[in-house]
Amino acid sequence: MKLFDGGRAPNPRRVRLFLAEKGIAVPLVPIDMGALEHKGQAVRSRNPLQRLPVLELDDGTVITESVAICRYFEELHPEPALFGRGALGKAQVEMWQRRMEFNLLSSVTQAFRHIHPAMKDWEIPQIPEWGEANKPKAVEFLKLLDGELANREFAAGDDYSIADITGLIAVDFMKPARIKVPEECTNVLRWHQAISSRPSAAA
């Protein structure tokens, strides 16, 4: 088994955090995305979309997409449960994972890819107006999240989950996307500080 890893990019980092929370060690194959190595044969032959991360199992089976890889390891190593427990708990984690994905991480990613000068050869066409349009979307979701976090410690309830991992990845990615967490979002700032302090955040 080996994991083709893309360093600090959001999705590769999401899988590494998940594995760190589980205490699972998987051999990494570093891929330099800055040098466009993810477009090379090693990745392209395993994932025609040329995206990372890519998990290759011992028998050669390939799994792509970060959350799918995380779900695979959740099934193999159910503790600690990072996708929730029971019907309601799993539904709540799924709900907040998707909210974090679609309303926060996606908006931050679009802002970064369409505004940052380093992405001009990646995002073709790069549309700065679209990048700017996504900044307030991310901020508005953070305001909604702030109200939710007034009543609980973590994104989906009382337990840390993949929703928190996705949220952490998204908020950290706001810096290169040039988006700031509003100062009035004190609950978001408290939550972010707490989950950033977990050992897994350094993965």
C-alpha cells in the first residue's frame, strides 16, 4: 500500500490529518505539484484526472478522492470514529462534512485558483472576477458556522470528525486565498485554535 501525496495542497493534507487522527502509517510517495509532477505518468496512469491524493493498495487497486480514501480507512479502523456513530450521528457528520466542502473549502479554493498569480498556468481560463465573487461566500458561511459553534465544541456535535478536518483545511487555506476570518466570528476562531492544536494538524 502506498499513498501518492501532494504536500500542503488541501486534499492530500486532509488525508494525512485523517490518518494521523487514526494513528495509521501509510508509506508516502511525495509528488511535487509545484513542478507539475501530478501530471506525470506515475499519477496519470493511476488517476486520469491527474489529481492527488491517490491510494494504491497492495493488489494494485487504486482509490482516488480524499474523502473516499478516508472512508476506506474508517471501515478498516473504525476507532476513533471520524464519520460519526449511529444513524443520526453519521448523518450529522455527513451533513456538516458536505457543508464544509461545498460552502467553505470550495469557495476558498475557487478564490485561490482564480486570483493567485501562481495558479495562472493551472486554472485556464483564470477568471479573477469569479475568484473575488467566492470570497464573500466563504465569509458568509463562516458567520453561519460561528452561530452553530456557539452551542457545541465541534462542527458536527460533541466529537471531532472529518467535518472538522475539512473545516481546518479550508480555514488554513484562506491565507493563500487572501481571505480573513471576520474578527466577530469568535466561536470560529476558538474552534480553529482548538483543532489546530491537535497533534494531527501538523501532518
